[in-house]
Amino acid sequence: MTERIVLAYSGGLDTSVAIGWIGEATGAEVIAVAVDVGQGGESLETIRQRALGCGAVEAYVADASDEFANEYCMPTLKANALYQGHYPLVSAISRPVIVKHLVKAAREFGATTVAHGCTGKGNDQVRFEVGIQTLGPDLKCIAPVRDLALTRDKAIAFAEEKGLPIETTKKNPYSIDQNVWGRAVETGYLEDIWNAPTKDIYDYTATPEFPPAPDEVTISFEAGVPVAIDGVRVTPLQAIKELNRRAGAQGVGRIDVVEDRLVGIKSREIYEAPGAMALITAHKHLEDITIEREQARFKATVGQRWAELVYDGQWFSPLKRSLDAFIEDTQRYVTGDIRMVLHGGQAIVNGRRSETSLYDFDLATYDTGDTFDQSMARGFIELWGMSAKVASGRDIRVAGK
């Protein structure tokens, strides 16, 4: 029986050429697997037909947009996850769901190997292969760009030689990855980190310099998950899409950062994540009134570690699973409404309310009706500063000898 290889297929130049390239290099049949994670653009059927036209013996397409929003974007939101305080894990959280469907397809079609289109210097090769090792430990992995010397120049030449159904040129200098949670752009002109991004880089966001009128939106949450926008019930996917549209129109969610890649190099990335950044901002403000102080402080540390694990391709790791349990527990009372204004590239919260709030007006007010007993403060300060006072005394005593 001829060996079969499942290929993570995007419909672009590299993975389209990889179908025939893998076939010639290995003698195996190639099954193309395309996964819809809300990236928009071409229909799944168009992508499927292109894969078949490029020589795939089978083309499997999966609509995973709701699955991605529910099971991957929502845990990211609950963690307020931003890698290095900037990156909302746009690509990192899509890889595990793609891996899940790659392994499923490998089982269904009797494949022994899974292929992906990543290079040898990026993060995604790790995310794909660690995920595949975890979910399909018997499967082998290959990367045509990394393992079979498929460069972009060779890909273009191969496509022209074989007459593949691909419209592509050598002029597009950027590498782009996108899904409903956001959009990532790198390489080309951006590799000089002194160069400012040009307007043609952006697609999810309008320029914030000349915004439309301010857009006030109320986002309702239940246990950390957005369930309504302006009183209209929504699914997580609908919430992200609606805020992509409204926050994107105001230029919210543009991020220009040099980040630390897993392989040890620094990389300049441009991100657009209007819906994700608006939701994370709203969610964090709701947590500020519903999560107890010490729990909130520790959760910030957990969220940072969670983001690092996911960025580093450890979605299926035991530690990430344990952190998920902690984060989920913190969301028990994160229910309520956040009102925010979207305008000029910013999402600014100006109102919050919750039946499970820890904000006590009578304790917080400085007006008549204040129930806070200020006489307790003096003793509290004495005790709170006791250890520092004793240590300071010791320093003075030793220094005087």
C-alpha cells in the first residue's frame, strides 16, 4: 500500500506546491487538510478544489470556527493572555486545533506522517510537532520548507513548471497568518525594525488617525465568557466577530512588537487583534471588581505563565492543564456588564456593574454614610510595618559597630 502523508493546507503558494513536492521527494500520496478558524477569505470548497488540482488524492476540510472560539479563544480570554504583555496569541492558539484535525484526518485516511509548511526558524514548527507527538505519538512529522529544501523561489518555479492553479507573484514581501482572534504580519520590509509599518499592511483595522464618531458598547459576561453585546445575546464567535468589526473600524488592536521567539531569536511582528484586545480589556476590568485581591495578584502571574506555555507550543502539557483548572476557578464570579468607548485606536472602559461585585460603595465612599472604621488604620499600619521596622533597627545597630 502506498504511504500516505497528511499536509496542513492553507491554500497558499507554499502548501500548494508542497503537495507535489512531497510526492516527488517521498513517493507518498498527499492528503490536504484545511481548517477554518475564522480566517475569512476564500471558501473552504475553493481551497479544497485547489488542493485536488495541485495533486492531492484527498482534500479534507473542517469548519472549526465555533470550536476555535469556544475552546481556544475563550480560555485565552479568561487568562487575559498576552505574551510579553503584547501579543494576544493569534497564531499560537490556532495551532492546537489545527493539530487536532490533522491527527483526526491521519487516522481516517490511514496516513503515517503529518506535514506542515513551517520554516526551521519559527515557533510554529514546534507547536505543530509537539502537538502531533502528544495526540498522535505514532505519527512522523516532516516540514517541506525545512526538511525538503522547498524555498519560495523553488516553489514559484515548481508552480510555473507544473501549471498549478495558483495565482501568486514574487512581489508580496510579507508572511501573513490570520484567524478570527487576529492577524499576524512579518518579514520583508518589517525586518528592519526602524521601518514604520505602511498602511497596506493592515486589513482588520482602519487607520486610527481619522476615526469615525466614538462607538460606545456594552459587553455582558457570564463566568468570564462574553454572552451579549448591547443586550443582544451572542455566541463567543459572534462576540469576537462583532468586536472585530466595531473595534477594527476605530483602529483598536494594532500592535507593533519585537518578541522573543522560542528558537532563541528576536522577531519583529505586526498584529491586528481588534476584537481580542477589546474583549481582554473589558474582561480584565470586570475581574477587577469580581476577583479578590490576592487571587487577582496570583492570577496575573498564572496568566503570564499560561501565555508563555501556549506561545511555546505546550497547549497539551500537564502544567497548562493545571493552570487551566486554576483560571477556570477564578471565573466563577466574573459575571456582569462592562461599558467601553471605542475611538481613535483605544478601547476605554467607563462603566462596570455586577451582581457578584466586591466593590462596596459604603466602604469606598468619602461622603456621609461611610462605613469604614478609620480608627483601625493606625494599628494596622504599626503591624504592617513591623518587620521592616525591626530590620531597619538591625541595620542601624550593625552599622554603628
